[in-house]
Amino acid sequence: METGAGPHPLRLLVCLTPLCLALLLGPGRPGTAEEVILLDSKASQAELGWTSLPSNGWEEISGVDEHDRPIRTYQVCNVLEPNQDNWLQTGWISRGRGQRIFVELQFTLRDCSSIPGASGTCKETFNVYYLETEVDLGHGRLGPGSRPRKIDTIAADESFTQGDLGERKMKLNTEVREIGPLSRRGFHLAFQDVGACVALVSVRVYYKQCRATVRGLAVFPATAAESAFSTLVEVTGTCVEHSEGEPGSPPRMHCGADGEWLVPLGRCSCSAGFQERGDTCEACPPGFYKVSSRRPLCSPCPEHSRALENASTFCVCQDSYARSPSDPPSASCTRPPSAPRDLQYSLSRSPLALRLRWLPPADSGGRSDVTYSLLCLRCGREGPAGARYTVRVAALNGVSGPAAAAGATYAQVTVSTGPGGKAAQRAGDHAPTPDTRQLGQARSPNTQRLSRCGDRFYKVSSRRPLCSPCPEHSRALENASTFCVCQDSYARSPSDPPSASCTRPPSAPRDLQYSLSRSPLALRLRWLPPADSGGRSDVTYSLLCLRCGRE
């Protein structure tokens, strides 16, 4: 057999290998871990240009893959010559973020027993090495003198024969090896032939990473797996837009060595005004609201309220409806009650006393906390025929407000204390008069006794033997007062007894300061109590946030 200038006959046999690639190469590799490709020889349509030493060793040839796309492969088949030492060195491969690198080889190998005269020199294995470097070594020889590290000796699971060539059947072998942990910026691969008839169909180099994902409304970036199987990389997620995590406990996951996410801890929740939809937070539509991140979904606005914009955190009450300061945002809006019904009285003259009775209002305003306010108006001075009084009974509830008694709808009776006095009784919607006075509150049914007291004194009940001086910031407008009216700019709360001093609203909070954090977005406010509490200890605070234009 001649081995002159022409191609070696055994090399011609190996050149047939690319013709069968369509039968050999399968579909893409399954798996959930993400592979970051560092080198894929099949992806190059131009010459690979790897270094082959000596020059009559490894040879680069062209072929086509299963999609008839051109690919580049390397082959060597010097099986009749002893003491072969043929090296093939790849270009420099940057390792990126990978520490544990995978090398996948696809190759065909000729059965030595099918080659006549090669029994003493033919081999059925080849060696794979790598050498870590900071820079490209260029085309220098990568042999034992350069201290490469051996990865493995590669043998074929299936080798082909002369008969397989005749039937156009090749047996493709796939082997995967690992290298690492790596510490330098990159490396070279090298393949050593010691006398085999082998064709490298594909060389693919990659590392595994946990792919970027969203879990529990938290974004986790792509994370390279560690080199040790027992090592988990803890990764802190970032909450998606319009969501927030638990303070001090951000969402976390762990990236395993095989590129799979493990051990999820914590999650994010959609902020107020937003609800979860898949992996995002969407704004509550008009007519819906969400008051807190602790609630998963937007809720329809309560009865008699509305939300006109997207991302509402509360619903405003419709006209003529309101909420009490103690009502939660989920409470329906209500309104003040109508007037008490069927107001009746009985008058006794010894001692002089007036008893009142009434039925609850026909419309409670949608609330159960109905109370009553009594107003007594004296009509002129007392004469021989006695005195005339107009008594008004108004119904109040939690949304009537502290100054609502004067403007509430009421029922009234007019009583004469003289002999044979008669009463004129009316009920319904009545406008207030300038000299009305608030007597205090009593639960229905109610009995209120009236007695004569001197100026600046009052007596609210027959259970008290003596008249009492008017409380601070209040006055009695005339004799026989059963209550003291508050001075201008002062008032009583509906829960205050008639004996309570009149008070006024507090001044503004002092020294308002803020701090703004952006991850997560949060606004913190601080202030000092008002300089003037209005004479009360039940000071609370109301916060109103107004958006200035669009975001």
C-alpha cells in the first residue's frame, strides 16, 4: 500500500463520515437547566483553524449536517504507522462565569480489526487534555511539555467497519466529560491521537446555570452553578414592579450544581392598588380597590362608594354618603339618619317635668349606631299662663359629625307649662334656628326632665339634686337651662356627656419630615404633636396623598 503524496487510503474512508450525519445527529437536548455555550464547532461554517501538529496528523474537512448545513470536522487515520503522536489544539475558550465546564464530544472510530495489516499499530482510543491560561497561546504546540491536564482517555462504545461504510451506516459516539473548578480566564482543549482512525464530528463546550426566572413575584437572575455538587448558591430575588417583600426577609432561592433552582424561601406581594396576575402585578381596574399588600386580590368598592381610577387603594363615598373615622375602608358608605318618628310627651306640674317618647327613624342611614340629640327652645318670657318651650329631637349616627345636631332633621313638640297648656307637635325635615342649644345625648327611648336653674347653671336630670355651674367654654343662655351651649369655635363630641368641657379642633402637626426609600419604594413620615390639642387627649391623625400629574 502506497503512502506517498496522495491522500492516505484509510483517510478516504474516514472522509465518508460526514455523509451520514443526517442519520446520526438527533434533536436538541432536553433539560430544564440552561447551558451557556462556550464553543460549538458545528456552529462555525468557516474553517475552524485549530492547530494541528504535526501537519500530517489531524486534518480539517467539510461536511453537512442533518439539515444539509455545512459543518467542519477533524479526522486522523495514520493506523499503519507506529508511534503516532498527533495533537489537535482548539482556539482559546473564555470560561465566562463558569467554574465547572462540560466538554461534549461526538465522534466516529474505525474498528481496528476491519483494517488489514493494522493489528500491531492501530488504536481504538484517543486522549483529551486542557490547559488553563489567562490569554490565547496562539498556534504553539500544546503537548506534554506545556503541562496540560489530562481529562480522560476516550474509547468508542460503537466502532464502524468496512461493511458499515458500504451500507452508508456510521455509528456516532457521544461522550461528556467535566473539568474544573477553573480559576483562570480561559483554557485550550487538546486532542492526542496515538494511532486511531477517528473523526471528531462535533466539539461542544458549555457550563450550566440556573436560568433567569420569576417565582413568587420575585425576579431571580441567571446564576452560574458552583463546581461542587454539594454547594448551593443563595440568590436574593428582586420584587417585580408594584410589589414588595416582607421587611427583613427578602425572597431567596438556591442554585444547585446541576443548574436547577432549589429551596425557595419567601415571596413578594403586590402593593396596595395592585393584584397578582401571573408573574406580574396589575393595577386594580376602576370600581375595585386594594388597601394593603396583605390582600391578594382587588375587591369591588363597598356599597355607595366608587373608585374612578386604576390602582385605587380606597374607594371614595358617593355624594351625601360618608364613613365614620372608625370605619374600615371595606365598610359601606352610609348617611345620617332621618328624623325620629312619633314624638310624644307627657307633662307633670308638681314637680314640673316633661317626659318624651319617640320611635327610631324610618331610615337609619345604613348604620346601627344611632343616637339622639335634644334641643330645648324657650319661646318668650314666663307669664301668668306659664312658659312655652319647643323641644326638638334629632337622630344622629357615626357619620353625622360632631356639629351635626344643629343641622340634622328632627321631630319637635311645643309645650306650654301653664294650666290647660296644649302642645303643637311636628316631625320631619326642619331647618335649624340660630338660638338652638344642644342638651346632650340619650339612648331611645328617652326621658328628659326640665327644672329651673339660675343663670350660668344647669341641671340635666331629676336624679341630680342641685344645679351645676356650666363647664369650661360653655354658657347657659337663660334660666331653667338643662344644658350649657358651647362658646363660639368650641364644641362637644357626640360621646361627651353634658358635664364635659367644650373643646375645639387641634392645631396642625408640627415639624413634618419625610424619608424616601426606592427599593422597595416607601415613604416614611414623622411629625410632632400639635402645639394646641384643643383641650382633648383623643388626638388622631388623617393622611391624604395627592398625585401631581401622571407618573
